[in-house]
Amino acid sequence: MAKVIREKQKLGFVLVMAALYSVAKLGKAAGLTDTLAELLGREPTRFRQFAEDTKAVWLTTQKSVLTSGPFKGHFRKTEI
């Protein structure tokens, strides 16, 4: 907690992070449910499939996003 105070994190952020960490640490987030499939009326798309389906979007926007705005100057050209 002292580190949080030194770094001046907002209390709400700290409480949410502590709750998320606690839930995971206690194993309460270990199970999976079929709730999303029930809501969608179909099986949800796996992240790997989503990433493959949208790969072109990520590859075309990656360079412009990483070389402008808050990321500008943080990456060498060989890293992009």
C-alpha cells in the first residue's frame, strides 16, 4: 500500500486491482461457464480465431499507432 501512496495511484484503481488479484489468487476465477454461448445462441469465437480473422487490420494500423501519439519515440524502427 505504501508503494501505491508513493506513486499516487487513484484509490479506486487500487481497490479494483486488489479485488481482481484476490479473486485470481483465491482460485475463484478458475472455472468456465457456458453463459456467453447461451447469450449468443452459438459458440463464442476463440481469441486465436479472432486474431487470425482480423490480422490485416492489426498489421496495417500497428505501425501508425506505435509511431505517433503517446508511443512516439518509444520504439526503434527495427522493433515495429
